[in-house]
Amino acid sequence: MRPSLTATLVAALLATPVVADTWQDTLDAARGQTVYWNAWGGDERTNAFIAWVGEQTSARQGVSVRQVKLTDTAEAVTRVISEKAAGQDQGGSVDMIWINGPNFLAMKEQGLLHGPFVADLPNAQYLDLSPTSANSVDFTTPVDGMESPWRLAKFVFNYDSARVDTPPASMAAFVDWAADHPGRFTHPDPSNFMGGTFLKQALIELTPDASVLQQPATDANYDAATAPLWEWYDALRPNLWRKGAAFPENQSIQQQLMNDGEIDMAMSFDPSSTAGAIAEGLLPETARVFVPEGGTIGNVSFVAIPYNAANREGAMVVANFLLDPETQAHMQNIEVLGSYAVLDPAKLNDDAQAKFDALPTAPALPDLASLGPTLLEPHASWMDRLTADWAKRYTR
């Protein structure tokens, strides 16, 4: 017997996910949900922070969080791809992913993301979402509201203030500083992410038109864009540690050289790492942080919601909670996680700003304002060409 039209319509309505019209609708639908947050599990402080988030959202909104610990974000992306291939367009196993860069691009291009949803989050009011903001561009891919920011990473230099009175104010000024202090500065090998970032930072400052770096590197644009960089590096290299004939393998080894007094400056992609290293006895108490004028490269960690997430509303509640000024201040606390906030200080009211002002301080812990603007990462192809070109030029 064929079902009636009314019965068919009711069945279709019951099978269709409810779309929230207001934030209160989202909160109501989310209550009782458990959000499976797929996130890299290699850092215990981050894992503890995620557990705290779950405790808070459970108590406040009735939304639980269960972290699915990943060794590689691609694991979660592959799971969503497999579910789509199997026709599982509802009730997916992944509710939220800590995601960046190529993984986000892959999901966006394949239509695997829910959204845009960021503008629907009440706490998005605290974000700079202008087109050139680091919250709006993920490794040159426009976010378009398909992922929500939650923590900031930023390239910084550190130096021993007992030996360095005034660090270089710009990347160009490193040449004169090294000439005046031969052998007292180096950088990790550019085959390492940190060494490559050092070259990218210089490239952004020195290239005639930095906007070209947001496009893929090609035979047509590469030589003109990088010519000033290589001229600068040729002048810098003879005065590097070991006259530029050898380089530390990574950031940790460079930091050890600084701690041992062999060099006076190092670098990091974590502004709080210097204060943390001092506390652990890995850097002298006189170590401090600086950034060149004009700011440094930074990138934002985002969370995205798959198109077939079973607990979509709960994931939105968690994403919104991550943007709460109280949450962001708790995260920035060096005793908790030490990751810097993604919020725009100009958008915070006095009560919200007070939460940041009350955070524990340390002599080597910079505030967000002192870190300057966050510069967008160049397109990934520039890193590939730069490191290959550097190796060809300087490792013969």
C-alpha cells in the first residue's frame, strides 16, 4: 500500500535537520548533545584546555565535548570524505575539527563543510573579520565564514638583553646588526619550518609588492619578488654564526645556542615560549621578546564543522564559547595554555579587557599590542621555492 502524501511529507520533514532561526534555537537544539572534537592530541596543555572547554559548555549550555585525539588532521578529513562517498550525509562521526591550511582547502573545495556559520556566532562581534585579517584568510584561502578562529600563532624573535641593548628594528637592519656583532646571530636551516619562516618574514618586508605573495609563485613573478631578499641575505650571511657555513637544525638547537651564550638571538612561532623556556631553565632570565616594526607572520588555528556533523548545533555552541573573551583570556594565561587571543582588542569593552589585564605577567611575556600587526602567510608555493632556491645558492 502506498503511503499517503501527508505521511510522506511528515516523514520527509522528520528526516530533515532542523535549521535554527535564532541563536536561542541553536542553544535549545544543542542541549544534550556531545560534540566529537577531532583535534591534534600531541600537546598535553592543549588537551587539558579542551577538557576544560567541555566542562564549561556542559555546565553552561548542556553541551559535552569529547576530544578525538589525532596525530594528523588529515585523519578526520579522510573520515568525512569516506562518509560522503558512502552516502552518509547526516549523522557523521566528526562534529568539529581543529583545522588549518591544506586540510581546510581540501574540505572547502569538496563541499565537506557546514556554513557559512561564523557570522551567526554571537561572540563573532569581538573578531576582526575584514578581508585581509588573519581571521579571514587561512594560508591564502578565504575563510568565507566556513571555519571559526580560536588561537593565534605568531613569529617572534627573542634576545638576551644582558648582551643586546637594542635588537634590530626591521629585517633590513639585521645586516648592520650582524656586521657590528659578527657570529652572534643565526637561523635554523630553511629546510626546517622555522628557518623557512625567517626567509618568508624577510621576503614580506623586502619584496617590492608584498601582495603578489598571496598568489602562487610562478616563473613570471618569482625572480623580481625575491631579488631584494637574496641581495639582503648575501650581505647578512658572512656575519652569521660560523660565517653562514652551518646552521642549527631547528628552533630548539638554536635556543640552546642562545642559552649557552654562543649567539644572542633566536626565534619562535609562540610569543609565550620565551617566558616558558626561562621558567624551565632553557633560556637565561634576561631573555626578552621583540618583533620587527610592521609586525610579523602569524596564522590562526580554526575549528570547522563538517557538512554532515551529527551534532552541528553543539559544535556551533563550542565554537562560540571559544570566542568568549573570558575563554580567550583563560587560554592566554601562561599558566593554562599561553596561546594568544584571536580577538580584536579594539572591539573589547572595559569588562572584557579587564580579563586580559588581570592575567599573570612575566618580564619575557609580551602583551598582544607589543607584537604588532599579524602579517598573512604567503602562498605555500613561495616557501617551497624559497627553501629550494636557498639550498641551491648556499649549500653547494
